[in-house]
Amino acid sequence: MINTRLTFFSEGLEDLTGGVTTELLTSDILDTDEFWNNEIIKVNKEFLFGCSTGLLDGGYGSRDGISEGHAYVIMEAREISTGQRLVKLR
């Protein structure tokens, strides 16, 4: 079964930019620090990123304001002096 939310999100990004998208599950990220430093921190400089929830239709508990079954665009990523990583979503 194809998850249409994810498919339409990536297709929309391709249509808007003319680029090619890659779909990645968070469970496929082997080194989160490397992913942050080499990918996410470059958002809107070298890469455009989007994300969505509810791909596996499982219960994930509280998401603190993140809506299940919804797509987001990563607008900005920063690491502050304490080492905390922040991501601005829309």
C-alpha cells in the first residue's frame, strides 16, 4: 500500500522546484549527529526539507503540538550554544 500523504508531499516539492526528492524514514538514519551536521543544518541553503507524521499509522504517544497525519516544511535549523538543536516547522 502506498502512503498517499508522503507521495503527494514529495511530488508537490518536485513540481515546485523541478528537483528530485528522496524519501527517508527516521528509522533509516544510522547516525543522527551526522545527519544533522551534513543535511538538516543546511536547510534552505543547499537542501529543502519536508517531513510528515503518521506514515506507519501507529500510536506514537504525545507529539507536543505536532499533528498526526500532517506534513510540515522545515524552515530553519539551528544549534544554540548549549548544544540544543532547534527546528522551525511550518
